[in-house]
Amino acid sequence: METEVEAESRKRRVHGMLKLYYGLNEEGKAADQPESLDPCDINGPHFDPDVYLNKLRRECSLGELMDQESCMVKQIRALDSDMQTLVYENYNKFISATDTIRKMKNDFKKMEDEMDCLSANMAAITEFSACISGTLQDQHTQITKLSGVHTLLRKLQFLFELPARLNKCLELQAYAQAVSSHRRARCVLQQYSHLPSFKGIQDDCHAIMDKLAQELRQKFRDGGTSARDLSECVELLLQLDEPAEELCDKFLSHAQSRLELDLQGLEAEIRPYPSASDTSTAGTLSSAAAPETPSDSSPKASTSPSSKTDILEFIDRGCNEFVSSLCLVITSYQELFINHAQTGELASKNIPQMANGKLNAFVDDLAARYFSLVERRIQEEKGVGDNSLLVRALDRFHRRLQAVSKLLPGSTVPHKGTEIVVRAATERLKQYLAALQRFYLDSLTDVRQALAAPRLAVAGTSATAGGSLLGGAASGRDGPNSLPELLSSLSASILNQIKSVLASVHLFTAKDITFSNKPYFKGEFCSQGVRENLVVSFIKFVCQSSRQFCESAGEKGGSTPPALLLLLSRLCLDYETSTISYILTLTDEQFLVQHHSPVTAVTTLCTEAREAAQKLLNHYVKVQGLIISQMLRKSVETRDWVNTIEPRNVRAVMKRVVEDTTSIDVQVGLLYEEGVRKAHSSDSSKRTFSVCSRQQPRYAASYTPSAPMDTNLLNNIHKLFSERIDIFSSVEFNKVSVITGIIKISLKTFLECVRLRTFGRYGLQQIQVDCHYLQMYLWRFVSDENLVHFLLDEIVGSTAHRCLDPAPMEQSVIEVICERG
């Protein structure tokens, strides 16, 4: 059996073929196709069988004719089968439709009988109703007349009893009922005032209402009533045709006296502005106490020392007292003077416009004073610890001001409140930036103290630091004990502090904060405030403050420890390679920063950090080179090189130079990679320095005997073909380049000091011994050993030029002395 899917597919195919045969589209309408005039088109209206058959016989072979015949037979059979199927299906549908029509005919017959019965009943009801109306017509007229007389008598009774009723209401202080009763009768009394009886009633009512108005005015002036009673009093006075402008002024004056009490209560929570003497005294005390105060990386949120309550309680009190009272005053005022329907002469005086202007001026004045108090209180929030209290307070402040915007759509109060929130957030960012800067400087102070501690193992030994990076005393086991640990601790603490600050600042953009959906907090606050003014500014501060250590160079590089220069250079290099990109990516993801406005590119900051690292490392090389140069200079200047004794050992200063260079090599190796060296020769430590190489006999064979060459000229010619050595060039970020730069500065200083002295025979020999000793150890530190050999060769040659009796020491003796030393 064929499945349902196959049956459905076959059915669609059959329908498709029939639509194709009859020229119908998908909607069952005839397709708009041009008629074919071709007599050979078997599907066209002009089809001619004879022409078609002749064409087939003429164009097709016998085999093709047989195939065409079989194909047409199959199509005819398929169409016959499909036609039978469709006829069978439609036959069933016609039978079903016939049954349905027969059933409907029976149902409509029964419904027609019921409608005839209903029509007869309605005719009978109409006849009975007409009969009853005719019978009661006379009685209805009489009842209507009596009802009118009764109503008129009740009105007359109300008018005659009105004076007594008004006096009774006045005694019971039911002022609203008295005014309502008088308003009901006022028009009638005015209309019939020409009658003596009605005139008397009117005069009595006027006297009573004048007395009632006087009591309402006195009650309004006293101001001791509640807001509800005051509103009722104003409404009654308006109904008694009191001047609306005067009532507006009195109402706002009374409300202002109450709101000023709320403002005075808020002002009592804030310290007064300090006088000039207090400010100077406080500044002196704070500056004097600053060195004694330890740095605190995360101060806890606490109540401001000058305020009685915290910021959230202060805002709550302002919202619950002042803002709520202000909204109540606005609502009452609008109901009385603006939204109150005016009739008669009052409608022509434009009271709502006048009242609205007075209300806006009133609200703006009081709101300005309230905002001033709020800003003063916000300025007292100097702590940068827990930011949630301030954000919640600002959110509550902003949320409650939205009620004012709903009551006064055109008021500027909500906009000014938003400006206060924006200024508070901006000021908070400045405080966090200052806190990050203080934290960084305090961390550097702790690092300097740790570097100055005698137990610090710069070479990576097990000694420990004397202080903690975050300030305060730390145990020897807890403190970092090497440069890598100091660098890691410093970098981690700075990064953690940045993350903590970003988490605190992110509260301003939380989804549950009402002002976070403002355009400023979605755009400018994130891009310019957090990213640029906080994160980027702090990164620039780190680079700039680090570069400042290079500007305090004295005779020995200033007071900055060389190890600190090295550590800061590595810190800036790490910032360039990864930290800056990580921090900015974290900021962009956390705050969904949209770069609509120009922002600092990551590459710009990385370039600045790399320049700072390069400058610090160059300065480190210069400082360390100057320290070693100072030792060499003193050792040359304080010795009598003409009358010195025959050398028996290496001078102690040369041993110190090798020891300091080794120590620096280890120190730099803790933070920087090794670097690349040129291939060393097998006899690097045994090279000799020829004293005679600077003398005329070496070059005499090249020139005519009759024209001996000047020694200085030969030296200059030799230097022309030597590779130029840049002593103070920038170093690369690896250990070999740094040590090479230090050794170049040291040996260049040694060379210049030698050129300023005069030597004897033994002085020359001592320089030979010292240079050979330096060659034995310094070649392994530099990138190219030929550089050391060239400079030492220059030193020995310059000494020989400055020697009175240039008699060099035997090389074997030099080697024995150096090995023994």
C-alpha cells in the first residue's frame, strides 16, 4: 500500500497536471499567457493533428516515432486515470453537499415556525400595553403636577430655612457644608431679590457668609492647620470669590515656611563652610601629619566626620521630608489654582496661567537651595572605599525627583538634579584617579624601602625584604625577597587596585540604577570618564612618574636606587606588551564602551610605555656606568703613576669593578632575558695588548726610511679603519645589551682618565696588568668581545703614549700576576 506521503504527492502531481492542461495558476485563475498560433503546439488552441503528424514523419526516424507514440500513450493513460480519480473524489463531495443542503432545509422549516409564534406573541403584548397606557393617562398627569408642587415647596422651605442652616454650620465649623448650601441658593436669591421676602433672606445669608469668610481668612493666616485643612480652606475661599492671586501668594508663603523648616533640618546635618583661619589651620595640621599617616589602599566607608549621618540617610531624609512635602504642595496647589474648573467671571482672568508661573518660580527657588545642600553633602564624601552607599543615595535622589517631573512637566528641577548626579560621578572618578596615583606612589615608596633593606637579596637569595608592598611592617617570610617578587607584587597590587576601582565605578552603570539609562552614563561617562579620565590617565601617570626618576640625576645618578630604575623599566615594558591591552579590554567589556568620541588608542599608550621603559633602562645603564666610572676615575687620579713601584698584583679597584659588574649582571638577569652574543673565540681571556703597536717601528716598513711617520698620525689612521663605538647609545631590552652599555661607559671613562695622566715605566706595566685582568673577566659579559678588546687596547696604547719610559712587561709575567690575583 502506498503511504500517506506518497498519496499526497501523487494528488499534488495530478492537480498540477490538470492545472497545466487547463492553463490555470496557483490561485485557480487562468494564467495570463499569450496564445500560441503554432499548429504543431499540442497544448495550443490552434493545434492541427495532420500538420503535427506530417512534421513528425518528416523530421523523426522510425525509432523516434515509436518512442513518441509510446510516450503519448503513457500520457493519455495517465490523464485518463487522473481524470477518473478526480471524478470519483468530486462525486463524493457532491453527495456530501446534497445531504448538507437537505438537512439545512429541514432546520430552516422548524425555525420559520418558531419565528411566526414569536411575532404573534409580540403583537399581543403591544395591544395590552396600549390598553394600560390609555387607562392610566389621567392619573399620570395629576401625579406629575403634584410632584412639581412638592418640589417647589421643598425649595421654598430650603430658602426660608437657609439663614438658620448657615448659622448652625458656622457654629459646628462645617464650613464646606455652609458654602455648598449658599452656592445652591445664591442664584435663586439673586433672581428673586426684587421680592421683599427673598431680599431679606439674601441679606441675612450675605452677613453670615461674610462672617464665615472672615473666619476662613483668619484660619488661613494662622498657618497652624494641616495641609488638608489648608487646601479645604483655600478651596472654600475661592468659592467665595476671594482674589486668586492673593490666595496663591498666601498659599505659597505658608508652604515655604514649612519647607524651609525641612531645609534647615538638612543644613543642620552638614558642617558650616570653614572660615579662612580654620582652613589654613586644618591645612597645616594635615600637611604636618601626612608623613605619619600610613597609606591605605582600600579605606572603609564610614560616616563623614563632619556630618551626623551618612550620605544615604541624608538623602533619605531630604526625599522623605523636603521632596515629599514639595510634591504635596505642588499637587494641592495645582488642584486648587490650575486644574480647578473656573466658571463665571473667574474663567476670564486666566488664573491657571498666573498660578502656574508663580508655582514654577516657587519650586525653582526652593529646589536650588535643596540642591546646594545636597552638593555640599556630596562634597564631604572623600573616602574611595565602598562606593555603593553614594550610588544608592544618588539613585534615590534621582528617582524621587522624577515625581516632580511628572507633576511639573516643564520644570527644570529633574534636569538640574541629573546634572548634580553627573557632577558627583565625575568628581568620584577624579577621587579614584587621585587614590590610584597615591597608591602607586606609596607602593614605589615601599619598594624603595624594601630595596634599601640590607636583607634584600638582589641576586635572588633567600634573604627577605623589610617591608610590605602595601605599606606597614611585614614579616621577613611574608615580604618579597628578590626583584622578580617585588615586580610581581607591585604589578599585581596595581592591577588588583585598578580592578577594584573599576568594580566600584561600575555601580554607576548598574541596570537597577535609574540614572544609568541616561545618555551620559551610557556614552560619555564610560568612554571619556572611565576609560580616558580614569584608566588612560592613570596609565599615563605611571609612565610619566616613572620617567621623572630619570630627571633627578646627580653625580651618582641622584637618590634613586638603580635597582628601582631597573624594576620600573621592566614594569613599563610589561605594560607595553600585555598589561595595557588587558586593562583597556577589561574596561571596554565591563562598561560596554562605545567609541563615539575620540579615545586614546592602545598603540599610543603602548608606545608611551615602551618609551618610558627605554628611558629608564638607558638611565639605569648610565647610573651604573657612572658608579663604576667614579671608582676608576678616583683610582687613576689619586695615584702617582710616574714614581710608582713595580707591579706585583692586580689593583683592588679592578677586582671591585669585576665584582660589581658580576653583581649587576645577576641583577639584570633577574628581570630581563639573556640576549644574543656573537661567537666567542677560544682565546678570549688570553688576548694580549701590544704596547709597541702604537709605536713607529711597527709601521716603518710601509713607508720610506727617509720620512719617519708621526706616531699620532699613525694612531689616527688606525682609528679611521676601526669600527666606531657609540658609548651612550640606547640599549636593548636584554641582559647582554645592558651590561655591554655599562662596560662601555666604564672603560671609556678609564680611557679618558688615562689620557690626562703621565706615566712612568712601572705605571705603564700596572695598566698592562689591570687591563689584562679586566680582559680575563669582562669579555664574557658583552655581546661582542672585540669591543672590550678594542677599548682595553686603546687604554694601554694611550698609556704608552703618555709614558716617559715605555718599557712593557713581559706577557708571561702579566699572566702570572693576573692568575695569582
